[in-house]
Amino acid sequence: MLIRGLPLPPELVALIEAGRWACPADPSGLDRLFPRRQEFCCYSYAGMASESGVFERHRTPMWHGTPDPANPPGDIDPSRAVLIADLGLGYDQPIALDYRTSLTEPVVLTLSWDKPAPPVPWKYVGQWKEGKRKYDRVTTERLREWVDTTEAGGWNRWELIAPDFARFAAVIGLTLCDVPRDVFADPSRPAAIDPAWLTTTVVSLACEIYADRAFDRLPILADALQDAGCEDQQLLGHCRGPGPHVRGCWVVDLLLGKEQARAEPAAAPDPAPKAGPGR
């Protein structure tokens, strides 16, 4: 599936096709990521195309953020992003796939509001800008400062919530069948990697499996690990098991040192009144 030329992650496509792209029955994962969320609204394929197109055309820094080298990304490029869901406030709290670093493995971002609400009710801001509503000098100065800040793009920032969609889906509990067992190892039997197992063959196979989503090569990886001296039955059994396997497989991530990249709860974005182009 393509949205404006951008391919949706296979895991998202699978959820859509299975009718599982919806708010999970157990919202605990969502609550950990977004403690202040109002809802979790998943867009349909058509909705993603429509919302992303409107978002790109609505070129307002208020929603696009600004780059933040200290805590990237801070901003988003609407022409290289797809909106896939929101937290109940439309464009004020969207969740997006960001393709700037990879066309095949977009990261997952959410919009976080850093500034307070305007000094007057939102519905009156537009009237004031059009000269249809007047305020005293102090309120007018505060409104002018607020508008200048928003139009300069300093009103919000885009924050990373997961390095890829598979991890995001696993964290919120929105997966297919046994996918959680592929993403997370058995916590009662924590696995560890012996550096001696990381032979050229093992690392090369793990990189290929990760990059190409070539999960059919996992049994070959198991053989290579065993040749390197690995006798961890949990690890070998997972590689030789039926799956299903997805990007974020805990064995591959462990071998490549990506285990620390698991999605962590993002700072809770402050709810903002609905504004802008809407949904």
C-alpha cells in the first residue's frame, strides 16, 4: 500500500487487512505512552491519504514544528510523512510515520505542544486577527506575542515515540497473533549474547534479515549461531520456530545491539483545543 508514493510498513498493512487497525482492547500500553490522551483514532487507508494530503497543503509552522538538534527531530516534513492516527484532537495530536531517514523503515512521531493556550478563547483569536474583536492594550500585546510565536513555528515540536512501526504496535498491544512473542523475549528467561557468537557470518545474516525482512533465513541464523557455540535453546528455538516474525524480532535486535531502541513512553503531550484544518 502506498500513500502519496510512500509505502506503509508491512505490519501496518497486515493490521489494516486483518481489520485489527483500531484501538486495542487493552489500552494499558497506550496509557503508558500517552497518559493524557482523549482517544486513539486509527485512520483507514483512505483516511490516511486524505488527512496526509490536507496536512501537507496546510503549510503552517504551527503544526510542522522546528528542527531541534538537541532532541531530534522537533519538526516534520509533511511531504515525507503519513498521518496514521490521532489522540482525539485531529491535527493537534496526530501520530505520523516519518520517512526522512528511511523509505522502508519510517520512525513514529507524535506532536507535542510546548506553549500555553492563547490568552483568549481559541474561537476569538481569528476574530481578533481579522479586526472583528478588540481587547485592552495588555491583552492585545499578549495576543500579538502569542501569534508571533506560533507563526514562527515555535509552538510545538514533533517527538520520537518508536524507531519503527512494529515496535510501536507491539508496545501499545496492537499486533497480529503471536507477534508480541516475536518482539519480546520471555521475561522469566532473559537472554544474553556471548560476544563469541558474533561471528562474521552471524552478524551478516542478522543484518540481512533485519534490512530485507528476510525472516525465512532465521533457521540459517540459528545454524550459524550453533556453529559459533550458542546452545541457548530459547534463542535457537525462536529462530527455528514457525513465527510469525516481524521487524523488531528480539533475537535479531539482540544480535545487532538494537534491544535498547525499544520504544519508551514519550513525554505526554498537553492537550490543545482543536484548531486548524481539522479532520
